[in-house]
Amino acid sequence: MMKRKLNIIVLILIVAVITWGLFGEIVHGFTIFGVSMSDIGSLIGIFVIICLSFKMLKWIIEGFQLLFFPKSQRKLFNAMLDGLLKIRKKPAPRFQVPRKLRRAINKRRSVGDTEANLKYLTEQILIHMGLPKDSVKLNVIHSQHSSYSQLGAGQIGRYLGAEREIEFILTDDHKFWTIVAVLAHECAHHLHHLKGVNMKVHKYELYTDFTAIFYGFIKYLEKGYNMEKAEYFEDKVYTLRIGYLENRDYVYIRWLLFKHRFLRR
């Protein structure tokens, strides 16, 4: 897979250079709105090379993140993967929210419609994880402020194992990606509860996020997590950070799953 990607990159670079150097000669003399075709060819070549440069720069940065990734974290995530492979032989396919449901969630026409859409989304997440769709109840709490007063500092979702219930606080600020990420995280808690998974408390939330990625929600966690904002409650200012994984964690987890040929980069 990696070798094929490198071959594609080399091929694109060659095409870009040829386009930049020869395209102007082939159509010499032609102009569009006063701009010569040779200049257009040069601009196309420059644009392609700039795009590739940014992509390659991203890979270089990720390479350094992998190189200096802490050994303790490597062992932790490797152990998490081994544990999940005992539950499921390989990671689930990537989860995809239907466009119609996504539009309905974003519009939020009424309280009733919003709750119905979120409950349907939760059912789809549970089914994707291989769990009965009615095995957990979703309780949506509408709020104009942060969740500090109701679920504790920084929480917008909570799983109650004994009641098999997910409490989710919904505010106008919560975007689609965040909603899916949080619900996937709480459903992962439910999966752990049903499968009897148990880890140390301070590692458990990381394992839950890792589980959500294992079950195909990496896109939603990456886009919906790591958002920080100021929250005001009782004349105090709080900083709310959603999620438990750092950016470098996503890089290593992607590499780890790719290493096991589970996830295409």
C-alpha cells in the first residue's frame, strides 16, 4: 500500500514537471482573456507542486510525531488494540451518517424532531457496533449554557451503566461532528459495559475513544474533538475541551491500524 502511494506521488510530480515545462510549447501562441496558454500551464504546474508540498509537509510532521511518540503511550495503545481484537476480529468499517439525517440534525427544526433524530442516530451507532439498537436509552437535555452544573466539569455526555442510559446535553453551539463523536464515545462505554471491559480509571476514557476509532468513528472524533471555548457559569469562566486524545495520538493510532493492515491511510 505504502509503495503504491509513493509511486503515485512520483508519477504526479513527473506529470507536474512535464506540464510546467512542455504544455506552453505545445499550445504556443494561444491565449485566453489575454493570458497565454504557456503561462496557464506554468500556473497549473506550480499549483500542483504547492499542493503536493503541503501534503508532504504534513507527512513529514506526522513522521516526527511518530518518531518521538512516548514508549509508554505506544505500549498502552498496543494493549488497547489487543484487547479490542478479542472482542472483534478486525475493526469495523467506517461509519457514515446518511446525508438526510445529517441535514435534519443541523437544522434542528423543533425539540421533538431533534430528539427523534438524535435517538435514531444513536440506534444507528449501536447497530454499527454490533449492539441491539434498543439496548440503551438516550436522554437529551437541552441547555443554553455549558454542562458544568448538570454532569460535572467539561462533560456534555455521560453513560449510566446501571440504568443503561446515555445523558447528552445539547446546546446551540454543538456542531454535527461533535454530536456524533460524543454519542459514539458514550456508545463505546455501553459496549464496554456489555462486554465486561475494565481498565484503570485514568486510562478508561482513552480506551473508550480508542474503541470508537476501532469501530469506525475516527473521522468524527478528529473533527468533533479538540475544540476549546470559553464557557460562563455562575460568574466563572471555564475552558471546555472535548475529547481525551491528543493530535499525536490520532497519528499513532492511524499508523498502528495501518500497520496491521486494518485502515487505509
